[in-house]
Amino acid sequence: MKKGMTADTPTRRTVLTTGVAVAGAAAGAVALTACGTDSGSSGSSGGAAPAPAPSGTTVAALADIPVGQCKSVQVNGQQAIVARPTETTAACFSAICTHQGCTVNPDGGKLSCPCHGSVFNALTGAVEKGPASTPLPSIPVKVDGSNVVTA
């Protein structure tokens, strides 16, 4: 043993090994945290409905949404999907996937999550394929003349 060292004094090797282990654990924690943050494109608390817009706020022109189709819109500054199930009705949902918070994309009569493959019904917001297990949160809307507006 070198002069000044005791049985409890860590060696250079112990310090370096411990430092590498701590750095590796920290990097792993950062990677896991990045996978689960709510930053708009991914998040652990995905699916929250946008804050309510004042009643009567125009979401889309009814003529811009073919019957049986949907389109991406903004509701109160947040991503949403507005659909037209019938000639005289409309439905609206948060565009934030309820699995990990990615933004879903209209794909025919479906809404597809590009992050993990969840698929939702574009007219009802219901889950058609996981890993998401809960439907997209509904946003209350109604048809008012030629527009879809918040209810």
C-alpha cells in the first residue's frame, strides 16, 4: 500500500469505475426522460384535450371537410382533428395520441400515430389499433350554418 493510503481510501481505479457507472446511469435516465416528456411530439401524459376555446369559435368551414373524412385544425392554439361523420354533423378530437403524446395524422378514415403505430377512427376518435388504449379526447363542437364551431 502506498504511503498515506488506508484500507478505506479509494483507489484511482475505484474512483474511475464509479464515475463511469454514475455517468452511464445518468445518460440512461436522460434517455428515458427524453422518451417520456410532454414536448408536443412525444409525452407520457398524451391525449389531454386542448383548453376549451370560447363557445362559438370557428374551427373549420363545413365545406372544407368531405362527409366521412377529417382534417387537421387548431383549436385554441393546439392540434386537433375535426371530422364530418354525416352531412349535418361534425366531431372534433385532440390530435395528441393517448399513448405517448405524438401528433396523429389523418390517413383516409383513420388517424395514424407516426411514433408507435396506434390507429384511431377518424370519425369517433376510438382506438382501432394499439399500443394506445384510450380514445382521443373529444372537443365539443357543433355545426352552425356553414361552419363547425366550438360548443
